[in-house]
Amino acid sequence: MGGFCKTRDALFRCLRVFAIALASMLASLPLEARSPGSRAPTHQNDAIIGVNFVNPHRLPVKEQDAMLDAMEREGVKVIRMPYALEKPDLNLIARAYQRGIKVLLIVEVIFPKDAPFFAWDKQNYPSIWSGHPLSSASPALSGKYYRKLMSDLDAAGIKLAGLQLGNEINSAHFNREFPVPGEGRHFGTRDLEEHPVGRRIAQGYKRYIEVLAELKHARNGSKLNQSTPLIAAGLVGYEGPEGPLRNAKTDIVSTNATLDYLRAHGADDLVDVNRPGFAGGHLV
């Protein structure tokens, strides 16, 4: 996702942009997963309004509160935001909750200290963030982190709208399993089995499934969030054919190939919610 909703002026544009997309997902949630006091939509115009709140942990508390107040006035019931490792902010989630706004929380995969790390190359690849190969993630460390998070949420009396594990794992932007520079290729299912880079990416997908299982186990042990929908990572969508990408220096894996691979390795047993890319609790 791009850098939306970072200022108060941008917020009001975002309210309309994201309302339809999030409403389509949230309309399918069970009643208890919606915001406090909300009712089930009764027709198409009775939408649950949500916004994508990008990196709010980087804002001063005063500005966070001003934006939350604006969201409350506009009828926002759900915000999608990351729980950033560098500055986890349970208090922000609580302040939103006090305003009748639930959080669809994006949680990160946890890596050991000795995991391979690739720095941000701002000059040559400004949109490829620093990070680790997904295959180097630690299910054990991730599980420990998620159990602590669930315990903290229980202690604070906070029920989430949803839990999303990671984001855009099918591209180099958030998954440094992808070499940078790459071949400029749109990988498909066969590439995940036969191409050297594709096989590396597939190993990261397998590790992602292991971490997703840890998140579900931690969620199931929560008092307040046992029924909170669990959502797999968002994906980069590219509508062109698989194969070489024109004028590209990095690679992606097609949405279909990613979803098919995750399904084949057990993701259907771990996710809960209908959303674009899902149906009836199953990846499609």
C-alpha cells in the first residue's frame, strides 16, 4: 500500500477511497468482530467505513488523536494499521477503541538476530524496503511475540477487528527473499517449482505458513480475541501475463501462483475471513 492518510488533509480523501474496499471485507465478518455497538449491514448502502492508517506510530500523539477524532466524526469504525516492531503502540489501539473504532492489526513476522539482512538502497531502489528473507523467519520467536501481544490486548480489554500477518509477501518490497536487482520477471506456479529464485521464494512461503500457524495458536489462546478473524498477507496485484516484465528491475510472484501455493501448504486451515482473495474462509 502506498503512503496514504499521513496528514489530516489526506485523511478525508482516504475515508472515501478505502470505505468501499474495507466495507466489502468487513460486511462478511460475524457481528462480534465488528466495532463496539455496530450493527450488521442491512443493504448495500449500509457500509462499515474503514481507512488504511499508514504508520501512525511515526506521528506525534497529538496528531494521532486529531486524526482519530476526525475519523470518529466521519463515522469510521475500523482502521487498518501496522503494529510496528520499532515502536509498538498498544495505547494508540486503545485510544481508537475508546472512540468506537476497532483495529485491523497488521503484525510482523519475527526474525532471529542473526537472520540475513538487506539494507534500504534509497538511491537505486527507493521503494524496496530493508528487511530479511522470509525463509529466515523464526516460528518460535514469532509465536512468543504473538502470545505476548494477545496477553497485552486481553489485559487492556481490547478486541480487534482482525489480525493480518505481514503484507505484500509476493514482491521484493516487503520480502527480501527476492534478489535486488532481479530479472524483471512475473513468476508463476511453475517458477515456484523450477526456477532457482522461484524455489527460494517458495521456501519463504512455507516458512510463512509455519508462522501463520503460530499466530493462529496465539489467537486461539486469547480470552477476548479467540474469534478475531485471521487474515493472510495482502498481495501485490499485477494483471499482466506471467513471464518477463517490461522495464522492470525487480520481480514479483503472481497473485494466483501465491494463493495456489499457500493453499497447497495448508493456508485454508489457518485463515478465517472473507475478503478479496478469499471465499468462505478459504483462499481462492
